[in-house]
Amino acid sequence: MSYFRKTPKLLSQLDVLKRDQKWLILINADPDAMAAAAALRRIMSTRAGAVDVAHINEISRPDNLAMILYTRLHMQRYRPELRDEYSHFALVDSQPAHSPLFGGIGYSLIIDHHPPVTEPAPGLFTEILPEYGATSTIFTEYLYNLGLRPGRFLATALQFGIKTDTMNFQRHVSEVDLRGYMYLNKFADQTLLSRIVRSEFHLNWLPQFAKATTNLRKAGKGHFIYIGKVDNPDILVVIADFFTRVYEIRWLVVSGYYESRAVLIFRGDGLSNDMGRLANVKFNGLGSGGGHRSMARAEFDMAQAEGEDLERFIYNRLVAPLPRKKPGPPAGQNEPAEQTEPGGKAPVPAPTPADAVELVG
């Protein structure tokens, strides 16, 4: 059994690359997408005339910025005018339906690990492998099959891409992801990788951590933090992830507002409460809310609070008991199906002492 699967489809695609072609690789920048784009540029660099990378989103997370700095990634912000400057386009770690900014472009190549959204156009080279935990793993296979040794920076970037998209090998990880990560160990710089992983905070975020610590309060068997106005919703995610490391915290909700939107980040241990259900039942009627058992998110327009203090509005809605299923009719009786209380903006009951409230997971 070979170390990786063979990729003859890629080899045939590379044969059509010409020196007069100018390629633009588009991504929604995160560690996996950036590493995959860097690998594709490495593969194409000796065959095509020019290969550049453009990202459609703002890059602000400290670990992403550290990755760009320490692995020397070169990218530009995407602008629609760039379409006239390139003859060919590639899309990695995404599909055209993932963003309106990806639409209206004639791609020659799409490589991704997310589930397929639509059928690919005839003749388009696509490699969509949802069984893989990261697109970086796919490109590690490509480099191996092509006999291309990844340099120190590229190997480090690919390792970080695999590490982040599999959540440190705790989510949707396959054997080939583990194999790819171990193969890259021979080439990556572990000191650089450790420095990138530890780059979790901006200096100007530290006052928000102080505020979060001061505002931490109980909410039943969980905890609640209200930050207020934030310059970037990412800070709420970082704070929520930080507090999950506190032993006594089983689950928590970190909230604040950005522009005119209330943003709530849910984190839990995956055992004591279902964060996705909590976000959905409590806040989906106001805007959007949902996620996984251990992590979720909700957002709604602040006008939904109807003039009430936003912190109190969120807290009261959070600690109100979840609807319970009504007991079914005795066996043999033809009664209506069970019902739960309707969602949406139901009246919020008067607050009770937080320690006395137990949310149903």
C-alpha cells in the first residue's frame, strides 16, 4: 500500500499549463485555504507564466496574521477589476456557491474538502474530497506524487492548515490527514509552527479580557459574559475559547454587539448542554442561531430588544427555561401530536436567581 493515493488526474491537468497563462488563485482566507493556495502556487510556478493569490475577506485573526508573517505568504485583496488581469482562475478550499464574490468567474480548477454544493461544469478540473479533514492534506498528496519537496515555510503552513481545520485532530479527521501531517514533519519548522499557534491575541484585545473577567456571571449551570460594543466580533470568539479552558466552566455564552447586530458565541464541553440547540431555540426566532453541540453562534438586530437594555434582554432570554415536551396521551387514545411552546419573541418570564436556573440540554 502506497503512503498516499495516486493522483494521475492532477498530472494530466498540469500538462495543459503554458507559459503564456496568468493564473489567479482565489480563497476565503483561513489557515487551510492559505496553505493550500501556497502549495498550488508552488506546483504551478514552474509551468505557468505567473501565479498569484487573492483573498476575498479581511484577515484580522492574530494566528492568521502570524502565519502570513512567519511563513512568508504573499497575497493580495481581491477586487473585481483583477478579472481583466488574468487569463485563468483557480479556487481552493471553497466552491463558487460559498460566496457571492466567487460568482461570475470562469474557473479552470477547483479543489476543496467541503461537501459539494452543485455539479461542476463540464470540462472543469475539480477535486472535491469531503472525506478529508483539510484541503492542505489534498495538496500534501499532490506534492508527494509530483516529487516536490515542500520547503520549510510551505510545510509549516500546510501543517498548520491541517491542524486548524481538524481542530487539533479532534473533528472530522481521516487517516490520510494524520499521514499527511506526519509526512510534513520532515520538512516543517516546529519552532515557527509553535509561534504561530501561540499567536492568539492582539495587544489591544487585552482590556476586553479584563472586562470579560469582571463581567463573568453565573447563568444556571453555565456562565454568561457581556462585553458591550466591540470593534470586531472575532474578539468574542477568542474570549469564549479562552474561558473554555477554565476547569469550573462547563458552558458559557459571550455576547456583545457590532454595529447594529447583537452577537452571541456559545461554547460548551459537549456533555452538559447542547450549544447548537440552545442557540437555535433561544435566539433563532430573533435572527439566526445554531451550531454544533459544543459550539454555536447567534446574531440578531439590536432593534429586537425593543429598547430594553441589551445585556438584560440577552440574559433573561438565556436563563428562561427551554420548552419541555408535553407528556403524550395514554396508549390507544388518538390525541393531537405533542407540541412545544412556539419560538420567536415569546414573553420573557421574570428573572429568577441565576444559580437556581437549570437549562435543559
